[in-house]
Amino acid sequence: MTSTVTNAVLALALGLIFLSLAGQCYAGSSAALEVEFYKGKCGIFDVESIVAGLVKAKFFKGPTIAPKFMRRALLYTVESAGCDASLLLIGGSSERFAPPNLSVRGHEFIDEVKDAVESFCPGLVSCVDIIAIATRDAISLSGGGRYRVETGRRDGFNSLAENVDLPGPQIPVSESIAAFTRKGLNVTDMVYLLGGHTVGVAHCLFFQDRLYNFQNTGRPDPTMDLELVRSLRSRCPQESTGKNIVSLDQNFLSSFIVDNSFYKQILGKRAVLQIDQQLALDPSTRDIVTTMASGRASDFGNNFGEAMVKMGAIQVLAGTEGEIRKSCSFIN
Ligand code: HEM
Ligand SMILES: *[C@@H]1O[C@H](CO)[C@@H](O)[C@H](O)[C@H]1NC(C)=O
Ligand SMILES: *[C@@H]1O[C@H](CO)[C@@H](O)[C@H](O)[C@H]1NC(C)=O
């Protein structure tokens, strides 16, 4: 998998270029958000209840809704900032790590929710707020506790979330901290937010280098538990296309539960992504990881919820900025 490594290096090199573009994002007005912003704005209908009903129905058909929405929320946060680079401004074009359509899923359901909301309250609720509300509900249904989601955002005119760059999983902890810090999120927020990897999946492509040829050594990543190397290799054969998926939380009893088991796994050298493993090893993050791993699952839920609210307030458009998209797939 030499090419994966080369791509990572390329992405990092690109990241340095994106860093210098960071100033071009527009600032937005995070102070404008409120809990229950839509309350009483849609006649007798309650926007959050409409979303909640659909999310619940979808959840009982399958648990992948929480991870899909969480990743979506991350992408929309990035997108609404109006940046060419990512939320984290690390660049590393996602195309270098994944072909299109791999990383972002569940768009149809967002449109379904949007259509329902539009039919009761036309032109009122932004796509980015629908994502925020649905994400909160899906996390709560998945065991993560229910946080007070803020709303009042408007949609950006610029690119769709699909076009957003996210950092690659090989990003060093120090660079990740720096990137989150630039967005007003501290190292604790970052460790809580990456705890979002307690649910959902990753395609082999994103970690295949760790299984076969870590940093061109011809060997697996020495920080990965050998039993995990073996089981991931069977899921991700060396010459495969990298399109298979594995759970980010390798505790199979908890792969779709929003809890602190992810932190226990990464302390046991059982992280799938390199960045996740490094969180448990890096001196600047490992104490937070240890604290979360040894705490109660509900403590993680509360901390994660607060961090999600904080992330959701980054560079939002509000008031008369942006627009309310009619369809979440298209700019009006
Ligand atoms: C340094 C920052 C981050 C990196 C490098 C990163 C990387 C990744 C990668 C490579 C995947 C696998 C994608 C795929 O195979 O399709 C993934 C999935 C995911 N990430 Fe992150 N991520 C980061 C931050 C976050 C944050 C802050 C959240 C919090 C909401 C998050 C939540 C998720 C979820 C829920 C999934 C699973 C998606 C699914 O199953 O559909 N990530 N991440
Ligand atoms: C991506 O998905 C869309 C809609 O499902 C499809 O029309 C398009 O051909 C896909 N693109 C690739 C490269 O697979
Ligand atoms: C990080 O931010 C949170 C929430 O804003 C705050 O409670 C916490 O004290 C901060 N932690 C550090 C290490 O600065």
C-alpha cells in the first residue's frame, strides 16, 4: 500500500497550502444561535417534533443513522463556514483518501426530513439545522444522552457538503489540536468529539497502510494490537479496493452505541484509524482519554453533547446571512 502512504504525504503537503488560505473563511455570527429557535414559528406545528418522529422511525429500521448524521453534521459545520479548506483547515483532499460517494451517505433521508418539514413550514428551517436536530435525536436514540441542540443557522450559498475537505486519518495529534484550536475548540473538546468514533464505520482504504506497510516499513503499525491486525487484514485483503468497511469501535457489543467504549478500545491498542490510536498515546491527549475510559458512559454522553453544541456554533450563518435552502441537495 505504498500509494496510500504517498497520498498521505501529498495530502499533508497540500494541507500546508490550505493553511495559508485559512483567512478566507467568513466569520459568521455564532452568538445568534438559540435552544428551540423554531419554537412557535410554525403555527401549531413543532419543527423539532417533526424531525424527531422521522428520525425515530428510521432508527428502528437500523442503527446506522447516528453515525451517518454525526459525520454529516461535521461536514455541514465545515461547509457553513464557507471555507475552501476544512473545519480543521488541514486540507488533504478527501478524494485522495476515498473515491466520491464513499464517505458521505444518507443524503436521501435528509431530503425526506427536509420535505416533511417544508410541507408544514415552508422556507423556515435550514438544512444545516435539520442536520443538527436529527443528529441530536439519533445520538440520543443511540445511547448518547440528549443534549440541548442550538438552532437558528442559515445555509451557505457555496459548495455542497460533498465538496468539503476533511483531514486524513494520518494527521498528527499536534496538527489536529492546532486545527481545532484555530476553530475555538480546545484539546479536551477535540478528544470528546473524536469520541464520535464510538459509532460508525471506516473503509479499509483509510487504514490499510497500518495493516501491511506502515510508513513504508513493510510491516504493520507497531501501535496496533496484533490480534486486531489479523482480524482487520481478513476484512481488508492487501490487494483489495479498500471499499470494505469495519466498525470504528472494535467492541462489537457497542459498535453502534454512543458510549465510552471507544476510549477503552484505543487504550488497548485497538483503534482502527491512526489518529484515534495516537490520541491514546500522545502525552497531550492520553490523560483525557484515560479519564473518559474510566468514567461512566453517561459522563461521556454529557461531555460529547456539550462538545457537539460547541462545534455546531462554529462560524454559523444566521440572521440575514445565507439562505434557507428548499432542497438540501441543491443551492436555491
Ligand atoms: C481529526 C479529525 C477527524 C478525522 C481525521 C476523521 C476521520 C474519519 C475517517 C477516515 C472516517 C471513515 C470514513 C469512511 O470510511 O467513510 C470517519 C468516520 C466517522 N467520523 Fe471522523 N474524523 C475526524 C473527526 C470526527 C469528528 C469531530 C466527529 C464527530 C462527530 C467524527 C465522527 C465520525 C463518524 C460518526 C464516522 C462514521 C461515519 C459512518 O459510519 O457513516 N469524526 N472519520
Ligand atoms: C454517486 O452517487 C450518485 C447518486 O447515488 C450517482 O448518480 C453517481 O453516479 C455516483 N458516482 C460515483 C462516482 O459512483
Ligand atoms: C475547553 O473548553 C471547555 C468548554 O468550553 C471548558 O469547559 C474547558 O475548561 C476547556 N478546557 C481546557 C483544557 O482549556
